[in-house]
Amino acid sequence: MIDFLVIGGGIGGTSAAARLAPLGKTVLLEREPALGYHASGRSAALFEANYGLASTVALSEASADFHHNAHGGFLSPRGLMLVGKKGEESEFHAACDHLNMQQIALDQAFDMVPILDPETVGFAGHHGEAFDIDTDLQIQTFAKITRSHGGEVLTGQTVTAIERLDTGWRVTANDTDYEAKTLFNAAGAWVDEIARMAGIAPLGFTPMRRSMARIPAPGGHDISGWPMMLGIKEDWYAKPDAGKLLVSPAEEHPQEPHDAWADDMVLAEGLARYEEHVTEEVTRLESSWAGLRTFSPDRNLVLGPAVDDTAFFWVSGQGGYGFQTAPAASQLIADIVAGHKSDLDDVTLAALNPKRFA
């Protein structure tokens, strides 16, 4: 019998499996042909520790050392710039306070991003401690760790049945039965569906679509050193990526779990909001896509054993913060399993505990 069976091969599942593998026989099942296929493969891939709810910030701060140093590190410098239009002074300062960001002179902002429009942009803030995450390297590193401890990472595995046994669980995938003492639900947008299959009460997770467009480097600029740009209402952002610019409308539209695609109208509206802040018109899209960022009802992550069955663990509700929180979130899962005291504070632990939905 397997000790730990993880369903889901995104960053939540792969990081949890890597932490569990030293504690017992671990198997990870991923439905798609590759790890990180859905939300994890469509991430903005930014580590900004000040971004998110208090519990998310605590997890991100606790993950920082891993991101910077473990296995040679996964981060490269990027920076985050907050951009506000003239007449938006109060909203700008509120956004700066929320992100612990300092206002910078407009001349400095225009030097950093020369396409910002001086006719419309009235305020800018900047935080240098924001970094690109090598997301594929991180997922593959976690998978490698799992395998190095004798665990298995299996792709192309569609779970069709979950049965509770006296000794644990029987999970059927691709006509193969896996018996495990403890089940870990890291199925992203499908976490409530997996819970129902296991006879566990769903918690009411909501997948939210987030669309993205890739456009040519504006004006032919070398944009490699530009920061990620964020509108003060968080209704658009833009980020350099491999010589191109990613632009998102930053929408949160509830969806049923599925392989998401971009909504053309929503994408056009987001690009228009971005264009209000810059001098270069968007004339061509090279590609577009979407992912589902899945939130719990209170938008905190859900990490730990289910109230109705302690042999069923939630590793769920990352809501777009999966990569930046994964090192600490997975460590918390392993600490609970091993009976170790977590380094996280009690307020954070309570905010993450599935018991809050009891």
C-alpha cells in the first residue's frame, strides 16, 4: 500500500509530493500528458512577497529563501511598477500602501519604461524585490526530488473512482487501482470534483478565468530589463517574457473547471486599458491563452486534513499564488503529516486550516 497518493501535477501537487516522499512511499497522478499543464503552466510567474492576503504574504515570505537559494535558486530580477493615471492620486496611494511600495518620480518611471505616456500617467511606484520564477524548473525539480526518494510521478492518469477503505483509499486511474493510506487533493480547478468522488464535502471553490496576450516588444525596444507593470485598479498588467510583452486584463470571471481559453472581448478590453497608459498602440497579437485561478470562499489557501476525514488532505485554493507560496505551503503539509510544529504563526495557520469551513 502507498503511504501518500497525490492527485494533481501542478505546483501544489508536485511540491507536496516532494515534501512527502522522504516520509513514505509517494505516488502523484496527473491527468494531463505533462506536469503543470493548466494554471501552473499559464502563470505570470512572478514572486512578489507583498502581494495577496495576509496568510498568502506569510507563506510567500516563508518561501523566499527556498526560491532564492534552494537547488541553485529559481529567481531572476524583474521588479514591479505600479502605474496610475492623472487624477487617480488617492487610488494610487492606497494601492502603494497595499503593496508596501514606494512612489517614484515620473522621470525615473519613464526612464525605466520609455513607452509610458506622459500625457496620461501621473503616478508611479516601484518595488525592486519582485522576481521572475523559473516555473518549469521548479516543477521539474520537485518531481525529481519525489523520484529521488523512490516516489512515482505519473502523467496521463485520469482518476475515475475513489473508494474509502478501512485502511485508507482505493483510487482508480486508467483502469489501475492505487491503494493509499492518505489522499492529497491538489487537483486545481477540479478539487471539489475530486472531493465529491471521495465522499468528502466540497468546500465551494471557484475557478476564475485569467486571460493573457503575447504581443511584440512595443516600439522595437529591448524590454528585457523592464519591470512588470500593474494598473492601480489591478485591471491590467504587463510583463516582459522572452523578448515579448505579456498583457493581461487581469479578469476574474467564474468558470466551470475546463481547459480554459481567452475571451477575445475581455482581452480587447484589457489591452485597451493597458494602451491608456502607453504611447505604443497594440497592432498585433502573437498568441493568447487563459488559465483558471481557483479560490476558496474566503480566498485563503486551504492546506490540511479535511474536517470529515483526516486521511483526506486539501492542497487547494492557490488562486494564482501557487508558485510563490509553494515551498512553505508544501512544508506545512509535510509538517502536519509528520506531526512537526510549523514555523508559521498561529493566525496564519488558522487562516489556512480547512477547519475554518466546518
